[in-house]
Amino acid sequence: MKAKKYVVKNYFKGLPKREDYELVEYELPPLQDGEILIKTEWISVDPYLRAYNSSNKIPYDQFGFQVGTVQESKNPKFPVGAKVVTHKGWCDYTIAKEGLEDRFSGYIYKLPNLDGLSPSLAIGAIGMPGITAYYGFLDICKPKAGETVVVTGAAGAVGSIVGQIAKIKGCKVIGFAGSDDKVQWLEEELGFDKAINYKTADVSKALKEAAPNGVDCYFDNVGGEISSIIINQMNTYGRVSVCGSISAYNEDASKLPKATILQPALVFKQISVRGFLIWEWFDGKKEVEAIAQLTQWIKSGQIKVKEHVTKGFENLFDAFIGMLAGENTGKAVVKV
Amino acid sequence: MKAKKYVVKNYFKGLPKREDYELVEYELPPLQDGEILIKTEWISVDPYLRAYNSSNKIPYDQFGFQVGTVQESKNPKFPVGAKVVTHKGWCDYTIAKEGLEDRFSGYIYKLPNLDGLSPSLAIGAIGMPGITAYYGFLDICKPKAGETVVVTGAAGAVGSIVGQIAKIKGCKVIGFAGSDDKVQWLEEELGFDKAINYKTADVSKALKEAAPNGVDCYFDNVGGEISSIIINQMNTYGRVSVCGSISAYNEDASKLPKATILQPALVFKQISVRGFLIWEWFDGKKEVEAIAQLTQWIKSGQIKVKEHVTKGFENLFDAFIGMLAGENTGKAVVKV
């Protein structure tokens, strides 16, 4: 049978361009033992798809998390009709097999029981982005009740969950986002104590007003000058979790931007900074724990989830570019 | 009796100036119970004297570590003739008392038995700088044998000890310093595997050649662009200990320089960065442990010590400025 997939043909220069992708139609081979045929239903677009472009050999199939339904199966663990999460990315049908040498190609698990929640959450708040928020914030920032937490990219898939987990843990939460609508959503719907539009505010001044006692934890999704400003307002023994640097993802790695140096603040405030990739925590058990906790928080209403849904397999590229430009509030997903 | 001390009258602008200091002669009061009168013999000049200027209320007595001999005593712990280390700074005679509210004014301890080594080492390799190297490197970088360690400010009081401890721990050690003489000393006398003159070398290229397998630990004394370059060449799970940022100490805190952002490297290499002040480790026991180990290493020849000695109480200011300009190889001290 025929399948379609997006192949990345070029190394991106700046923002990815439509012509960097080729939509390829090809014939799927018959299933081998252990394999399953998946029909894709939801596809995730995330910042790391941009960031990892340069470390892959072109051409490559555009990877990414997706949810689909098993159509044919030669693996009893994943029977026909089962919903599965894989890292098979931008394709309408695909063949998957567990435990391949390439960790991500071989990544596959059965959707946990979401009790009526949308399966799309399995690639969002109850999937990689949610798990990223959970461990990246809790294990690295080690927040204590009463502390002040700052999140950048606060209206994004990860940031919006981080802020709500911080509220659950009894922290004061300040979020930075890139539009007044996002700011309103963070404050009015998600319960952030304060949200600030970094595009229009004097970031340093606004943060001093919002956090007069200084910042204890900083969850950094963006990098760049805003992060320098925030780190310079941190308290002694502050903790910084560096999840991403979307502000620089469209830059040539050899021409990264400059920002105010961090070292004086790091020394005099004895600050810890830890960059991380969520795969560190993927050991087969920890993901399950995080998923269970996140699911419970969502069901109880303690975490609210918003998705920015783009419809149509043919609109994947636009959804990706829109996410990189910050058009999404909440998790950007594509419904095939 | 009369005593002399240097008083800081101004907040420094850029490099400290001679007129920012006033040499004050004054009458010492009679000793009270618990107090001792010290005649200063050795005074330390260190980068943090510059860095802490803005956080003190002017005018203030120029603090700093010093070694002296007890001349009069109303404290049986410190009898006449005993050598003591205090933080009393730039003065020829001073009265000291233990355990004052101000932790540093009240800092005083009896010189350990140095078995014939110069008492000046108690404000250098066997004092605060040595202890800084010991814990700042071992506890934060957690070096493993075979790993590659980079040190900036490598010919300074702290950096030169860090590099030698790294060699003792079986690491490959690369040092950056600011003159060919320092480079030669590091390679030929201290046993660094490679030393690089950052003022004349292409830092990125030289480091790639010296560390073709990447950098595992980085002990940062300087901050700024060189640190960005080094961190961008670190391996997965690299550890950075940020001890100082001398490259920025003469800058106005509100106008810190910019350097290439660190966040992309921190994320993709899952790097930990920890700024520290050595006081964290000062608990009355840990200093003693470090001093004992450093003394043993120095006596056994595993750590070589060099001092850059300026003679004369009247030359303290010049010694300080010279140290900030990098004129010293090894520990800068003043012999009164």
C-alpha cells in the first residue's frame, strides 16, 4: 500500500523553508515478524525538530512524536486497533518495530488509559513535553513551597505545564510569553501569579516588580538576553533548568548570538545551571510514573491543557513554522 | 600605639585608582578581653577585592587575608608569638577578635604547622585560594581519571593549584594564561599537558587541537567569550565550576559585557554549571582537611607553588593592580 512522508532534503538556513522538505509517496513493504502498520492520527511539532536538523544526515525522514492506530500487526503486544505512540514523525502510514538500534526509530509504546482524554495529549501534556516539564523542573529546580519560579516560553507545550506544576508545589510563578493573549491565558486560566509579554515590557523592570524578593528557580526554554536578565535577578543558591534555547534555534551554530555574561551572577549568587535532554529520564519506568501523575493532575483540573490544533497532513510544515514563530498557545499538534 | 591601614573611599570605576584609597594613620585602642594585637607580615591581593567593592558601604577598610604574629594577647588561644591568619586586610598592625557578628572580621585561626614552608602560603596555596581550588574543583567538577580538564586563569593563585590537583587525579590538563612565560611555566614546571596563551592563540582552534576528544571539566576563573568557546567544546555531561569572572570585574555591574550564549551547548550536551563562593565549604572542619591535604601535596612535590612577591606595605596598591592586570605568575602576595 501507498504511504506518504516528509523528507528533509536540506540543512536549514535560518527558518526552515518549504522547499527544504519533499513530500514523498512510496510503497510500504509487507510486514515482517514483530512489525506493526500504523495509521497516523496526531503529529507533534516541537522546537527540537529544528534544533536537531544539523546533527542528522540529509536526506532524512522528519522525525517527531505521533499517535496512531495499529492497522495490521505481527506483534501481539500491539494488536490491531491499539493506539500507539512512536517517534515516526511526519507520515500518514508507517511501519514500526520495537527496540531497534536507533533508540528513537525503535521507540514505541501503547497509549495508557487516558479515561476519555484526547489521545493527542499523549504527544503533549501526557507525553514527551509533559514529562520534560515534570522531571526538568522538579528534578533540576527542586522547588520548595513559597519560592519564586520564573518560566520563559511559558505559554508553550512545556512551559505551561512547568508553571502549573510549580503552582501545585506552592510556588509563586511568573511567566514570560510573547503576546497579550498568551499573558491573559496564563494569568486567568492557568493561575500564574504574573505573566509578562516580553515583547512589549521592560523585562528587567517588570521582573523586579513581579519578584521583589528575587527569583529562586528559573526554567529556561529560550536562552539569550532574557535569560541573562532573569539570572541576574536570582537569589543565592538559585537553580536554573535549561530545557531549550528556541531564541537561537534558527541561528547557524557557528554564529550564535551574544548576551550579557552569566558568570558574575553565577559566582556571587552560587547558582546552579543544568542543561538537560529528557531522554536522560527515559528508563522505561520514570516515563510511566510521570504520565500517571500528569494524567491525574489533568483529570483533577489541577493542570489545564490547551492545544493549538492544525488540521491536515498537508499543513504540517505551516504548523511547524507557526510553532517556531510562537503562534501557538499551548501544545502545537497536527490532526491528520 | 600607631597603626596604618588602607581605607577605600570610593566605588571603583573601571580599574581601581590610587586616589580611591587613603592611607590612614590612627591610634590603636588598648586591648579588651578576647582581643589580640597582630603585626602583619604577609598580605594577600586577590580578584575578589575588586569584585566586592560595590557591595560594601564606603568608606571601608580594605579587607583581605593576611598573616601576622601576635604581639599582645588577651586570648589564651592565641598567645604572643603565635602566627595567625585573619581577614583584616591592608594594615600594618591590627586588633582582632574571634567570632564577631561580621563573619570575616571575626575570622581568625592559628597557622597550622607548615614544617618549614613559608607562612605566606597560608594566604595562598594552603589558604583560601588553595581551598578554593580544592573544593571548587573536586566537589563541583568531580573529575575522573582520564578526563580532559580545562582551566582559565591557569597561572593564577587558584588556577595553578586546580591544574595540579587535576594532574594528581589522573586527568589531562589544558590551561589558558595570558603570557608566553606563564605558558612555559605551566607546561615545564607544573606539568600541564598543554598551556595556551589566550592573547595570541586562536582559542577555539587551539583548544580543538589540544582536546580533540572534547572537554569534560572546566574550571572557570575568567568568564566572558573564552568561557563560551570552551563550553561549546564540552562533552556530554560536562561539568563547569565557575570560580570567578575576572574578565568582567572592572566593569560596571549594570553594563556587563556580552558573550556567545551558552544555552544551546548546555542543553544538547546536558552540561552542569555551578558558581560558587568558597565560604560554602568553611565549616571549621573542611578547611582543615583541605589544608592538610594541600600541605602534604606541596611537601611531597606533587604541587609546586610559586609566589609573586611585592615588597613593602606602601606598594600594596600597585601589587593589587598588577594582579588584576595579570602580571603575577602564581599567587600575588605583599611582604610587609
